[in-house]
Amino acid sequence: MNIAFSPCPNDTFIFHAWVHGLIPGAPELEVRYADIDITNGLAASPIGPDIPEVMKISYAALPYVLENYALLPAGGALGRGCGPLVLTADGTTDPSYLSGRRVAVPSERSTAYLLFRLWAAQNVPGGVGEIVVMPFDKIMPAVRDGQIDAGLVIHEARFTYQNYNLQLMTDLGNWWENDTGLPIPLGAIIARRDLDAHALAGWARASVEYAWAHPEESQAYVMEHAQEMDPNVAAQHIDLYVNEFSANLGEDGYAAITALLGRAMQEKLVPEFDLNLLKI
């Protein structure tokens, strides 16, 4: 079976056991490591032999693909205190600074960008100017070097943005949690609808539980793909993004997803779809 997920520590930690044949009964995996902007595009492409059957995508991309793919209730990323950040180089915390300016985002269909659009609609008079999509690891250098006025960052940038002499304008996770009381839906695991979604979810959950039970076994694999990340940062990354929702979305997880995508539909930021399709 072909699967695509990012080389980030949370994904490699979660899928280490399955990738390495440690989950009884689970099919062998052929892994494609890809930035989430790429997997969002793959999921929206016509199904074919070059498209992985299972993928990690942004929750914001779900409305575009639910006809062909089911959301698995295990293996993804939701959480509290782990939202995207809006960064600048000049230290302003006034959102009106963004009016008419250039902002870099990691993907047009990322959850980060969807949260940013919902936040900006309330806080940036007249709206931002140009949106520039770039790989998430290129955003902070671009803001630091003055190529971009502000950057929307995800993943381990929460722990490293000070290294680029950047300042926090707003934490979109805090904004969302204060507004809704719910966790933030970030990354979803989807599978083709012609597959056994319940079995796949069970294997993903078993892989998460194995990772928690044997954290030392995945360390070499995690660091191999962590793009020269400091081991302490990788550990922080895993602690933040791998949590109860990674094993099972549960009522709060589904409520968060429904709130985010329901609000996005109301604002006409995503296509309309049947919210019942979110559950297998």
C-alpha cells in the first residue's frame, strides 16, 4: 500500500511502527515523504496509480476530496496550544499592519491558511495584500530578509522563530481556542473510499500506541527525516502534536473539525459538503 506523509517528527513518530512492519496484519507500506502542500494537491488529483491510497493532508483540504476519500479517526494532528503563528520582523502586534501587505503561507489549502483567513476577516481592515505560497521552511528566512512582510508558520517554527529575530504578531491557535473552546484541527489522515477505512484506522491507532509504548525505537527514523532538526526540538514537536486525538478523534475532535469546516462553509472559503461525510 502506498502512503504519503510529511518527514516531520510527528508523522514519522506515528507511522514508524507501521512502516517498519511492527503492526500485526497491517499491509506493507511504500512511503512517499512530501510537504503537506504537495499531498493536498495529490488528494485533489484524479485517482490513479501514481496517487497514494492513504495520505496526510490539511483539514482545510478535506471539503475538496471527501467524495473520493474517507477521513480516518486516527493518525492525524489536532491539539491545543499548537496553532499556526503569524510572524513579522518589526515586532508589531497590530493586525492592521497587514493591510495590503505581502504574507507568505505554507499552502493555499492548509488549515493554517484557513484559520488565517477567518482571523484576518475579523482583524485586518481591507484585507491583506498578496498571498505568497512557499515551503514552510522557507517562510521565516523570507520574512527575516525582508522579501515578505509577514509569515504564517507551522510545525517546529513555534520553537525556532526567535532564531531568525522574528516576533509574534498573533497565535492563531490561541485565537481559535478562545473563540470556540475546541482544539485546532491541523492534519488529517485520509484513505480511498474503496478501502476498509475501519481496518486502516485500527492499524494507524496501533502504530500510535506502539510509538508511545516504545518511544526509543523510533528515534533514529525520526531524526533521519527531521531535516537537521535539533533532537530536543524534535522531541518538543512530538510532544505537542502527538496526543489523544492522534489515537482517536473522539467527540471533541469531530466537534472541532465540524466547527472549523462549518464556519469556513458559511464564509464561502471552502466548497459546501455534507458534514456527515466526516465520519466513517
